Amino acid sequence: MSVYGKLEEEKVFKDPVHRYIHVKDELIWELIGTKEFQRLRRIKQLGTTYITFHGAEHTRFNHSLGVYEITRRILEVFKGRPHWQEKERLLTLSAALLHDIGHGPFSHAFEKIFGTDHEEWTRAIILGDSEVNQILKKVSPTFPQAVSDVIEKTYPNKLVTSIISSQIDADRMDYLLRDAYYTGVSYGHFDMERILRVMRPTEEQVVIKQSGMHAVEDYIMSRYQMYWQVYFHPVSRSAEVIINNIFKRVKDLYKQGYTFKQEPIHFYSFFHEKVSLDDYLQLDEAITLYYFQVWQGEDDRILSDLCVRFLNRNLFKYTEFNPNQWMNDWPKLQELFRKADIDPSYYLVVDSSSDLPYDFYRPGEEGERLPIHLVLPNGKIRELSRESDVVEAISGKKRTDHKLYFPLDLISDNKENEQVKKEIMAILQIM
């Protein structure tokens, strides 16, 4: 039997997106107070996006509370309806709150170089020796595993999973609204209140009343616009490319036996791929930025330059990149960079972005995609793109974008070999 009940007095967080976030359960309040959850205040939600959109300083702490709040509101709508079991309420709220707890500093760049996976670390925090685990175990010995299963999408009740992870879920709805608010763009706004009102539980997933179809169309187009205008913004991607190469250079230098002026002690376990939970939790963006600051003064020219670039926003320039020209131009361009004394391993980077705004499940394809379903007035269920001309037009259409990033200043300042400079610029202009 759980030791947790209701708080004597409801707690609220003032929130710029949802106005108020309401906490009525002792369990949720205690989880928010854990050191693992408080660490999310020191991890930005949008990584390097603040370098492009200066308001985007919000954190994963903000977002996690927002996902919890949207989930809480969905469950208010579901209360008393067929297929919803009230006994799943605390489990669903806990999974919503903790779904991002394993994120690290500048998540995607960090994961790429050090081979970490924030989803694996989310499980490690929930199931391992943590304050979060101690609190969850007070509900029942099996409760931490159930929370982890919901986040991992292996929990038997698919309805619970779909509230937090599907093509229209509490996670996506919060990050679109929140990221639009903090970046100052208008693209990500949609009528969430309307969507919440028309959500209905079924045995397998959340469905939408047909009368709410246009609100869902608006949500899908908002998501599409946010990906291409904000999440894949080439300037933000340039900053991420540089961070990626800072981590890469530090790792390479360590392997070469380089003597650092400021030893990267917080990264040692990552270099050796023997990372404990404590090691992982000690690393946040404040620590990472401290290292970037001091590494500006390192003797290694590349590490110093990359850190100066990131901290002072002297980013790489970019040009459209045609993958079909890869075979012809890429080896030549790398060789020209070397002749210009610019290491192509760190200063010549192809970055690709791709997004699928909406898709439906195709039997036999790898990776099942749970489509959005509408419930018609007669009770029948129809997949969204079969009813919506707007959604049908973009269903299954994956858009991909390729950019080539390079330091234009280093190329332009190269006075020693004008011919090499001209050849580099000629290739960059036709890519």
C-alpha cells in the first residue's frame, strides 16, 4: 500500500505557458524535490538554440513540469470514462514528470561523441541508487519498474504510454508551446485547450473526437514549422557542430596523452566508458561551460579556437550541400583544407536534418508509428489522414536538408596560398 496521499494544501508553480502548474499529490511533490529532478534546472531544453533565439534559456525542469501539467489535465478529462483506470493515475503522472530526467548537457552533441543515451540514463536514475528510486519504491516495490516501462514504451497498458509518447502527446504539446513562447516565434502556437477537451481514452491509445480535427491539423502544422524554423535553424546547428567538435577534440587529445592546463576530470569516466550514475549526474551545463571557458587558454590551437568560437558566437558559416557531389568534391576539399593548414576533421562538417511531420503505421515497416485516430459520431475509429486533406498532403513525406559547415574567416585570412583559397571557395560556392 502506498505511503503517499494528497498534500494538505495544493502547491502551484506559476508558469508562463500554462499559467499555473498544480501539484496535489505528495508523491509528485517529493519527486520534484529530488536532487536528480532539480538538476534539470541546469540543463537547457533547447541546447544551443539560445545562440540564435536569445530568449530560449528555459530548462528541462520547465518542460518536465509542463508535461506533467498537461498529463494531469488529460487525466481530468478521462476521469470516469470507459477504458481509463484511475489506479493508473499516479503512474502516468510520475512517468510524465520523469520522462526527460536522464538528459545530459547539450544532449545530442554530447551523446554523439561519448556514446551515451539519455533514455538509458533515465532508466538508470529511476531504477538505480537515486533519491527518485527511493521515493518511487515507497509506492510499491514494482512501481519504479512500471514508471520506467511507461517511458520506455513497454508498459502493457498502451493507453498510458500514448498519453506521454505518441504523435499527439503531452510531451510534444508542451515543448511546442513552450519553445514557441521562449523563442518568440508564432509558429508553435495551437489550441491546446481545444485538443484536451476532445481527447478520449480507448483500450489502445488516446483518440480525438472528429469535431476536434481542425485543432489537430493546426497542431501538426505548428510542429512542422517549429522543426524547420527553430529546431533545425542552421545557426543553432552551427553552434552544435562546434560543441560536438570541442568534445571530439578533448577526447582525441586525452587519447594522445596531451597534458591539459585544466584537466577534464569530469570527463574521465566518459573517456574510459566506465560512467557511474554519480559521474553522470555531476555533469551539467554549468560544469561544461566552465571547461569551455578555461579551455580557451589551452596550448592546443584547435581546442582553444573552438571554445573561443562557441563562447563568443564566432560560428561556422554554411552552404547548401548536395550529397550527390560528395564523391567528386569531398576528398579534394579535404586535401585543400589540409594545404591551407585547416584540419578538416574539425573544420569541415556535413550536418543533415530530417523530419517526418506526420506518418501512419505501415505494416511490416521497421519502427511502428502509432497514428492519430479520430472517433466519428457513430463511434467508428478512422486514421486522421483519411479524414483530413491537409494531413493527407503531408503524411509520410520526409523532408531532409544537408548543410556544409566551415570557418570562412580561417579560409579568408589565409594569405600564404591564394591559389588554395580560390580553389576552396570555388568548390564551396557550387555545393
